[in-house]
Amino acid sequence: MKALQFSRTGDLAALQLVDLADPVPTHDEVLIEVKAAGLNPSDVKNVLGRFSYTTLPRVPGRDFAGVVIKGPAHLVGQDVWGTGKEPGFYRDGSHAQLLCLPASGVALKPESLSYAQAASLGVPYTTAWDALQRSLVGEGTEVLVIGGGAVGLAALNLARVRGARVLVAVRREAQAAALRAMGHEVLLLQAPEALSDQVKAVFKHGAEVIFDTTGFWLPAAVPALATFGRIAIIAAPVDGLVQLPALALYRKGGSVVGVNSLLYDCVACAAMLEQFGRYFDDGSLPLPQGLVEAPLSDGLARYAEVNSGACDKVVLIP
């Protein structure tokens, strides 16, 4: 099979398009013909050596959609999708023509999603779902999402499904206009010290949940938080250090929820996909648009684009 593979880390030149032997599933695994595979920033960081636990040589790629061609009889021929902490790190991932995973680590793909659409959603949507679940977002919760990237959009859409009132904050006017056109309530980020007043102009007592998808607004989020509120974070500055106004946080009874998608294996992620996947088929969740589909042979160039900060969602087609 054709696959992207790296045998060392440190720079993207380590990534190569190679021919590998087809993987052979064990009795409790499935062999998947990969129809589409999402390319996430974490895949790029993996090749660059940001994850010390990755074993080499390794085929990267966490997210996928495809068809089961070997495995338990009830799964053979089924369209599936998935993600998790193992592919690309502990075992070969989805940036290949074939993928072998535990049979319980795949979910049936929603019929309304194309292979490319399904493959684009794994990491962003499971991350957002976990953040909302653990931040106790439900009917009527007043939620602020900071950032309009893939995870931010997933959080907006999933919070709506859960019945929350959602406000999104972004930096660029063009991005704000696009989000308003989607029907979202938007505020344009200004200076950090202005965030509290901006939020309280919409949510009188502050946001009950703030989900910072950027890693830069944690100190500013505390004054914008309601009493007993929760702040979910998925990123931090490169050095990992943030000046947190702890006094203001504990006086409000607030809490910080760290969200890390790499805590969940394929089995746990498959359960999440089953939970929210039905909302695509019933029309509650919008189908992803604006994907960049590229052949696996262009993978090296696409990795470089993502590393440079390109915001388009790339899906590799083996």
C-alpha cells in the first residue's frame, strides 16, 4: 500500500511517500480501506517531534473515513469513521491506503456525510464534544467560544444542539461577518481588558462557560466568567505558562477544565462519534463545507501548508 511515513522527527523533510506491506488484522480488529483522511495540526506536530511517546517508524494521521474490508462479519462492507490517540502515535495511522484498528474503535459513518466530510471532523468534533460535556453545557447554558477555527466551529454547532445560548469571539472582521452569516452571535475581540464588558453586554452576569480554543485568553476570560463558571482550554503559549488571576477565579467559585483529545483511545472516540453523529443525519448539525481535498501523493506539500498556518481544512484522499 501507499502511505506517508516518517522514521525520524524534527522537520517535515522526514515525511516520505512510501510503499508498505498491507497491514494484517488480528481476530478482534478491522482492516479499513481509507477513502479520506483528515490532516490536523497535531499530525504536523507529530512529524516535528512534539510528541515524545510516538514510536518510529510511523505512518501519521488520526482521522479517517472508509470501508471495512476485513473483520467481524457485521462490519465488513460498512462505511465507518473514527479517530483516537493511537493512530499515528502508537500504531500506524490513516495517511495511507489501508488502516488496521480494533473493531470496537470505529463508528458507523452518518449517511449524510461524504467520506471527505466525515474525515474532516474527528479531532475537532471529539475535542469540542469533550469540552462541552465536561464543562456541563446543556439547555440554556450561556457559552462563550473564543476562536473560530475548526474546534471553535465544532463547539458552536454542538453547543447549539445541546440547547445552549452561544456567543463567539474572533479577531478579524471578515471572520466575524462569515460567522454572522451562519447565524451565530458574534463579538469582535479587542484588548484583553475589554473582554469582560463585551461579554456582559450580552450575558448580563457573565458567561457560564468560556471555551478558549486559542490558548491566549485565559487571564482575560476570568473577569468575563459568571459565578461558578467554567473555563475550558485546549491550548497554551509555547512555554506552557500563563499568568492566571487565581484570586478572582476562586472568589467566583470558577474552575478551569483542561481538554486534551489525546487522552481518548479509538474506542472512547467511537462512542463520542456515535453520540453526536446522528445529528448530521437529522439535520441538527450543518455539513462541513470548504474542504480542500488533495491526493495522498501531495501530502508533503499539504503538511507544509498546515505548518505555515493555512486555515483551510485539508483532507487527504489515498
